[in-house]
Amino acid sequence: MQGSLAPSLAYDFRRAFVNPLRTWNRMRHWVQLARYAELPYLDLMRYRRELRNDREFQAHLKRCLEEIHYGFAGLAQLYAVVRAAKPAVVVETGVASGMSSAHILRALEANGSGTLYSIDLPNVQEGSILPHGRTTGWIVPAALRARWNLKLGDTRELLPKLLDSLDRVDLFLHDSDHSYEAMSFEFERALPKLAPGGLLMSDDSHLHTAWDDFCARHGLRPTRVENLGVTRAHRRHP
């Protein structure tokens, strides 16, 4: 067993004695994530531990969470995927306070490469309202913003323009308007720009059938880890 992974497994085993069912489900979800994202399980576990041990980043997040009452449920998974997949170009829709953006950018910084392009229309989603006096992405530390390109506006207007300006997208994350129409629009726009084998992810993919219908239309696996949709674009063969 790799020495760097042993403490993480020991931590999981200790937690298992406290709540065995919850621990089992958590580990099962990480196994699913590794399979669906086609990434090594041990790498994801190592990056999961890395995030947990990032004391400065965790302390910053803890302070910020005092002001908000919502979040992206798959933050650790998102961080680990970005670390393991090492995407050069990441596009996300929906930022709000910036919890997911901060985790993506922290992972890109640890990778030493990559750019995040984000689109947000503030305060249109109930439950994701910015705290009074705060602006989109306020949680993202200043030290991580050099790799960030943030655009404010409606994804129906801005996403096509952004995608047209990029040669390719290695990872696309939907977390904006969760209506069937909006999710379908974003998935359909993003897919042609995905690099061969590029990752497509969607928060709240369980709300209706947009994720499943989209995947079925394009012959993709409509897999999900809890509420997080995870699939890969087809790899092109000569």
C-alpha cells in the first residue's frame, strides 16, 4: 500500500466504527466516481486526502461558510477529479458565492496548469442568493484568481460565444439554471467542444430527465454519483 494513502484509509476506518453505513456509502460513491470518470481510484483518494489536509484553504472555507447556507455537495469529488484528470480548459456555468469555483481553481493551481472559464447570472436561483454586499465568486481567494476568467450574464447568450472562442474544453460543469430546457441547452452546446474523452459533469442531475435524455441521444453513459452527473465524451478513433 502506498504510504501516502495509508493515513487516509486509517481515517476512513476510524469513521466507519462511528457510522458504518454512512462510511460504506461514502466509499462506494468514490469507487463509482473513479469508474464513471475513468480515473484511478487510488489517485482520487490521494487527492481527497490532500484537500482535507490543506489547512489554509479549509480554514478559509470555514470562515466563508459562516455567511452562506448552501453549497455544492460534490466539492471534494470535483477537486479530486480536476487534480487527477489535469484539464487544461475547464468551463463551468453557475458560480454564486464560488464554492465550486474555488475548489476547481485550487486543484488547477496544485496541477500547475489550466484555466477556469465561469459564467454566472447572480441571484436568479432560489437557495443560491449571494450574501448582502457580496459579489459573484467572493469566496475564491485572491491568490487563485490568476487562472480564472469570469463572465456575468445569461448562459444562453454567453456560453455559445465563450465556446466559440475556445479550441476545446477538457471538463464542463453545469451548475446554473436547473430547468430541463437550460440543462439540455448547455449540454448540447458543450458536447461538440469537448476534447475526445473530455469530462461532462452536472450538479443536480437527478431533478428531471434532462441528463438521462441528453446522454441517450448521444450514446453516452448517464451515470451519476449521488446527484452529480458524470460522463465522458466519446474518444475519436482514426
